Amino acid sequence: MRLRFHTYDVFTDTPFAGNPLAIVEGADGLNTAQMQTMAREFNLSETIFVMAPQDAAHTAKVRIFFPTAEIPFAGHPTIGCALHLAQGRDCEITLEEEAGLVPVTIQNNEAEFTAPVTPFARPIAPDVSLTCAALDLGTLDLAGDAPIAVHEGGPAFLYVPVAGLSALERARPMEPHWTQLMTACGVDSAYIYAPHKDGYRARMFSPTAGIPEDPATGSASAILASQLMTSGILQNGETVIALAQGVEMGRPSQIRMTATVADGALQSVRIAGRAVPISQGEITVP
């Protein structure tokens, strides 16, 4: 048995930039082990499997996998899959993801989703010295006006603000400190960011999840809103922030994050981006 697949580069409109994604269609008969094996075969940061929706009012049910594990929600598979299903139409799409329903608006070949979980801070105070050692940085490389913290919104990430692009470019996971830091924080990924133009430039490391570095991370970009909220960056109303990622990898990505705050509390987060089709074919079912 073989199933159709498509690959897209997401959070870009330029082929061979952005974050590659595999989309497997007609996955209703697959079990978890088969999906995991196929995701490992594609060996991309994420593979999304498309099935018939449980509720006919929705567009599709999907499951998302790293090469090493299933995850409840991810941004670039949501954007890429929604644009693939839209086939160039302006429309509303609702994906049934493990983290919940994800509504996606497609307009002018751009997709924008609302995060299924409003992100929040975890009560964890990461050790500064260990964080620096894990990223091969010095304490002077850190931004002094924002905390190092863990935030969650489905998945969870360690957020590390750095002082500038030089520190961002030099950051790299270093063992055994990296594993010690991830274990202490209860996560497997770190999002490093620095001020850049009208927003931020970022990198995301997740080597223990099989992703040494991710060129575009929609879920981490959405959860960044919680980090910016606790850092005093977001004010009441709607704030639009441009995020660049993947530059150091040679796969530049562009992500737009819109955070809505009311009465001093984060109410919702939207993530927008584009995608370009790259390949299609068939894959054997394990």
C-alpha cells in the first residue's frame, strides 16, 4: 500500500528557504507506529498526516510527528497543511489537532492560525550559569531586561533573550550542559532571540528531539507572546511582531505574530505565514 505525499517549504514564498514539511494524505488507516516510521523516513523537523475529520463541520483531522515523537501542535505543519488543503482559495479551514481545534484563515495565499492554547509561563527559574554553558555564551551575551523562562502552549520551550545578533549567531548547544539544562527545565527545546528591525530574530535548538536546529518554529513563535508579556513588552490591545528565523542555517524564514492583550492579560495569539510547494509523490506504508 502506498499513500500520496507532498512537501512544502513553509514560512517563505521562496523555494528551498523556510522550513520543509511533509504532508501525507489519506492517513486514516495508519497507526501511531506506522506514522512514526514514516516521519523518521522523511527525516524533516515535522511530518503531518491528514485524515477525515471527526466532525464533518471541520476540514480535517491531523497528527504531527517529529522524527522521534508525536507532538500535539506545531505551527509550520498547520500553515503548510492548511495552504495545501486550500489549493489557492481564500477560505476558512479548521484542523483537528491533538492540542485542540485550530482555525486557519487563508487569504491571498497566506495562512493565519489562532493558537489552540493561550500560552502561559511555567513556574521554573532556569539557572543562568547553566543556561550560558549550555549555549556556549557568556553572561554578558544575555539581554539584561528580560528573564530566561519556560513557557507553554501545547508544547513548551525555554526562552533565552540575548543582547544582540552577535550572541545569537554564536549560540550553540553544548553537552553535557545542554542535557542538564533541558532536564532541569522539563523541556527539550530552547528558543533564543534578539531584537531585529521591527521585531526579533531567533534560533530554535532541539537536538534531543532529533532537530539540531529548526529554521522556523510556529508554535515557539506563538508561545513567545507569553515571554514578551512577562517581559513587559506587550501592552493592552493588538501587537504585531515580525520574526525572522533560520538565517544562520541558510534557510531564512518570515513569521508574523499577532498578540491580543486585554486588562493586562494575554487573550490570544495568531501566527501567519506563506508556503511554497516543492515535491510530491508516493510513500510505501510500513
